[in-house]
Amino acid sequence: MTRLEIQAAVAKVGKYASSESGDTVEMVERPHGGISLVVVDGQRSGRSAKSISNLVARKALSLLAEGVRDGAVARATHDYLRTLRGGKVSAELTIVSVDLVTRTLVISRNSRCPILVRRNGAQEWLSEACEAVGIHPNTKPAITEIPLEAGLTVSVFTDGILTAGSRKGHKMDVEAVIGEIDGAGVTPVQALADGILAAALALDDQRPQDDCAVLVVKLVAKSHDDDIRRLAVSFPI
């Protein structure tokens, strides 16, 4: 069996002239092996949105760390936010997990934003209709499970990426951008995430009209013999 390596990267920036980004991206190790990455886009923007996204992310992370299954985590997080805020506040939630027990990549999506999956040289949008968490009763996630294999790449976006340029009649063509940056499928994940964000910012003249976040998760064939786990962070202050 080919040994694989999980690579993940995030690039994010807040709405122009806003005090804080309402998008939150966090990671947690799964208790039975693997990792989960949580992307939350809080309602509206600025400090209130950040408060919502942090609250949702913390709840999801705590449940994932306890070994709760991803679909149940999404439902419980919805119930928590709806109860706490009386069904008046929403958040878009996506969970991407590399589950080493099932040897699958699990995507749980409560978001209007589709997710782009690339495998075997083909790209596919996960765009099943689903609702944000926090508002409507009985809200459930759209769940996709894919066997782990080298080259499998998942790109998650918040709406600031997908709507970039819309106020000037431009359209963000994510597939074209990824094809230009990573046509051969060997571009490092951080360069890919940075390139997608840069393309979105260019369409908005470097003044993003909404909070923007990109998460890229890629499975690659392991190229070295050590079992060292590495995590790098760049965080302007």
C-alpha cells in the first residue's frame, strides 16, 4: 500500500475596512487517527460575525476531539447555535476530515458555497443544496465520503472568494485559476491556497467586498521516510 501524506493550507483575509474577519478555520486531530479541519463563515462580517464563527468552530472542534462522527457533529453544532441564539443567527459550516479508521476523506457541508474536488485528473463540484446551521429545525449536512488516494485534492471556499469581482461584473473562475496554478497536480498546497486568494483579491482591486477564506487539503504519495508531523503558521499582527 502506498503511504500517503496529508497536506493542508489556509489563506484568508477579512473584508476591506472591517475590524475582523468573520471566517474561522481551525484544525483538530481525530482521537482514532487523522485530522479534521473546520471552516466557519459567521453571519454578516466584522466582530459580531467573528464571535459567531468562533463559537461554532469551538463547538465543532470539541465534539470532533471527543470522537463524535462528523455528521453528528454538524447536527449538534446546528442545535447548539439555534438554541443559544434563538434561531436568529446563522453560520456556514464545512468539516473536512481525513479519517484513518475508514481510510476515507469525509466532507460535511452546511454552506451555500460548493466545494471543488479533484481526483484522477478530473474536477467535480459538490453543490448539493443544504442550509447553514443555526436557523431552521432539522437542518442536516450534505455528506460526501471519498476513499483516500494520492492526488485527491479538496478546495473549500467562503463566499468572499466565489463572489469576488461581482460588483464590477466579473466572475471568479476557480477551476481556471486552479488549472493555471496546479495543472500538473504537484503545486504545494500553500501556494495553491495563496494563488486562489490572490486571484480573488485581484478581481476586487485588493479591497475584498466580503471575508475571504480558502482551505486546500491534498493527499500526496509520501516522499520521505520519517514520520515527523509538521505544522506552519503565518499570522500578521
